[in-house]
Amino acid sequence: MRVFIAIELPESVKEEIARIQEKLKKTRDKIKWVDPALIHLTLKFLGEINEKGLEKVIGAMEKV
């Protein structure tokens, strides 16, 4: 599975991103837009990791 470490954004930030997306949708027709509810700030993309590797990542993150 594809794994990354990310920070959830505040709802107010997601709402502002959604407003900006709506404005841009009117001017850019070939962009694939992300659902604002799914937007996050990726700190580190870890790539493809198996279940054992995922367990290690979760264990390390729980210590932080």
C-alpha cells in the first residue's frame, strides 16, 4: 500500500481551499481537483510498504 506521513489541516483551511478551487474551476478545465475533505499536508511520502513495514511505521509514529 502507498503510505505517507501527513498533518490534518484545520477545517477553516479546507473550506478556504474549497472556495479557491471553485473559483479556479471556472478558468481551468483540465485540472483534476482533490476533494477538499481529503486535503492534507504531506510531510513524508514513504511509498509502497507491506503490512510488516506499516506496523513499524505506526510503532515509530506512536513514539513521537
